[in-house]
Amino acid sequence: MGIFDESYSSIDLARILGIHRVTVTNWIKKGALKAIRTPGGRYRVSKEDLISFLDAHGMPIPAFLRVKEKKLVVAVDDDEMILTLLEEFFSTDDMPYIYKLETFSNPIDAALFIGDQKPDLILLDLLMPELSGFDMAEKIQKASPHSQIIVLTGYATDENIAKLKNYNIYAVIPKPLNLKILKKTIENALI
């Protein structure tokens, strides 16, 4: 893994630490915070150097920096707008530092990926062409039994929820999505 895989720009660090990016740049220029320069002249700070800096200066280390490995999350939905919403959601706050998101609009492609990669969490739509969320949940239980499943559906009827009880579903979140509820549910599912 190279420096750019687990490193942060001065803008990233400003957001993470709640300070101005000029402060980060000043720390780097003074040699207090170790960084490398990209060919384009930008600074990048490795995760390890950031943790060392925070520790040496008695600053709190954000929880996501202590994460050893990102959790793999797969989103399966035939609605491209939902997938775009989820991609934007997983690129905000500390989400990209904790989770790696893969999205699929085709449930068959998703099933192959899930069987091969064994993700930590699957965000699953119920009603899709080719393969329903019910059928997917059954296949997931066999192919990747440790994967948590959260169903995202516009059809959270009593009948569908009762049917989902057969598939070890962690939670059902109705559409339109409440992103605060989604984030909390994801965090709880992956504790």
C-alpha cells in the first residue's frame, strides 16, 4: 500500500481536526507535522504520521484513525439515484475513512461480487428486476453468512417485513432514506 492510499491532504486534515488548512500547512512547513510533497506540489500526510503528531501534541485521535481496516459495504439497488445518494453519503464526514463502498444496479453482478468478496455489510433493495431482494438475502446467507444486511425499501409493508424475518436481516429502513438513521444503523450493525 502506498502513501496515497492511507494519506490526507491539508484540506482533509483541516476538516478532520476542525482547524484552518493554513494552520496545517504551517505545521508542515515548520517541520512539526511530517509530510511528503506530491509531484503537483501538494502536501500529503500519512495516517501513521498524523497519529504520531496528534499523540505527541496531546491531541485527541479520532476513532476512525484507529480503524485497522475499512469495512466493505455493498449497496444493491436498481435505482441509480439511490446509488448516487449512497455514494455521496459515504463520501461525507468520516465515512470514507471507515468504509469502502461498492455499488451495483444489477443484482446478479452484486451476487457474484458478494460471493467472492464477503462484505461486512450489504444495503439491499427489495424489489429489483432479475433477482429480488428476498432471493438475494437467501443467497447472501449461504454465500456470506457473516455479512450484515440492511434492507432499504419503499415497500416496508407488514407482509414484506414478516417475510424478511426468514433471512436474518439486521434492519429495514424505509425510503425515502433518513441518512441520520441510516448512519446510526450502519454503525450499530458493524460494532
